[in-house]
Amino acid sequence: MLELDTNPAMKHDVPLERLPREAISELSNKLLLADHFNRYRFCQQFVSGKKVLDAACGIGYGSRLLAEAGAQHVHAIDISPEAIAAAQAHYEHPNIHFEASDLLFLSATGYYDVVVSFETIEHIADTQRYLRVIQDCLKPGGLYFVSTPNRAVSNPRATRFDKPKNPFHQIEWALGEFIELLEEYFTVEEVYGQHPYYYRSTRIRTIESMFVSLRLRKLLHLPEADYEKISRVRRIKPYHEPVFLMAKCVKKFLGESA
């Protein structure tokens, strides 16, 4: 089973666009870690016996979760050689092939049953090329799981044409825009959310969200929050804006309109 071999003495001070191993053990990153793990845990139910692409796998803990869920083969690629080296050193599995590679140059027409690509699409300037690559490498009827920040929460006064506040991001989408984008290439079966902590229209945070704060819990002498429960992937309620969006998409069969 997956084990997190971490060193609590190491401190990570760089913005966590990629979650390094030395940051995993830090208390302040527990919610972030739960976000990442819950996306992969959600997808475990869909990968048994399947050929899976983990597109932008980072240091590989998610790829390992998919392999342990019974995936026939996990092709885990990331543009960072350093991330792939860490993945090979700590999360190897007989059913995983880690590779340092640029996703936009992937050529594997109709090969994969499932593609997972989390917190990646917002980093890529050529979104259309990225989606064409994903569409091409999936078998007809194959599944594509994609997550991204919800701009309605991360930058509510901006439009999709405005530069995101996060300097690492090229573009961010609100829920309707994200569905419209994906439906150019896929059938969108469902869009889920993580952290439904904001009321639509008002952007007022729910009381629940306040108690995620480590500082507040310490001040009130409360026990540590259940981060795994807080960040689980769930259906979006009509009156909530989730912090993160995650879509389950299906590749259209030949003859279906794109």
C-alpha cells in the first residue's frame, strides 16, 4: 500500500504549484494534500483493468493510488525530470511507467481507457491543443477526469480573459465556461466540486469554511479538522460555489458532433 515516507524536519517555502515530498508532512499543507489525494481516490473506482494516463503526474503518489486500485497500466508523465526522478525513487509499482515528457507532444492515438489530469489545464497557454491531445489518446467511450480552480471563487471579479491572480496560471474558468470548453471535445457527464464553501452570488463563506483555519482551531482549542472529509469530491449543490471543479468526461464516438 502507498506510504508517505516524509521528513518533517524539511521546510518548503516555495508556492505549492507542485506538491514536493518534503512538504507533505507539514501541518499547514494537510488540506492541500487531502485535495490532491481525494481526486485520485475518487478516480480509483473507474480504473480497474484499464490503461490509464496520468497527465502531469507530479511526484507520482496519485499514479501509485491508481495502480493500487487495479489499473492494468499507468503511464505517468510529467514535464519535470526532477518530479519524475522523485516518483521513480519513492512511488514505483510494477504497473506504472514514469516518464519525463511534454504532454502536448504525446502521440498515442486511441490507446488509453482513462486519462486523469488534475490542476494542469490552467497552466497551459494552448488549451485547445491540450484538449485535442487528450481526446486523441483516448479510446472511443474513454473517460477523462480533469480538475481546475473555480474562478468564481479564486478571482470572482475577473473574466476568463483576465490574467489569474495566481502567477503560475494562464487561464481560469467559472463553472459554465468550463463545461462549455470541455463540450467542444467531450460529453460532460458530471461536474463535481471540492470545498463548497461559498454561496453563489454573494461569495459569502459558510461557517464550515471558517473552521478549516488552523489558526482559528488553535485559538478555540478545537481538535484538528477532518481534511479528508472536508475536501472530498462531491456533487455541486445549486447554491454553492466550490473552490475546485472536477469534471468527468467521455470521449465521443465517431459520428457524434464535437
